[in-house]
Amino acid sequence: MKQEQIDRINALYRKSQAEGLTEAEKEEQAMLRKAYVADVKRNLVAQLNNIDMQNPDGTVTNLGEEYGNKKKLS
């Protein structure tokens, strides 16, 4: 997410606290927040997929390869 988008999220928040938002601004704020949360989740998954763990027997396991690509059970 670009810094301009983060600045816009913050500006909309400050405006909502001070005077309120129009419907168009509320929609823009919701869209920007969803994009921000999606970026945070994507970055977290990427970080977790790059973790290597050394096992007691000395082997190294990449947790992303072992657990990262599994589908969630519903």
C-alpha cells in the first residue's frame, strides 16, 4: 500500500472524528481499510512462510513449505 493511501485513511479518520463523513467518503474509507488489512495479511503470510526451524536432529524445516500451502479445513 502506498503512503498516499495510508495518509488518506488517516485524513478520513480525522475528518470523521471532527465533522463526519459523506456517504462517498465512508465508502472510500471502507475500501481503503479493506485494502490495508489485505496487505497486512499478505505480508504476515509471506513472513511466516519464510521461517526456518531447526529440528532436534539438526535438520532444517521451512515452515512455509510444510504448512503454508495447506488449505484450511472447513
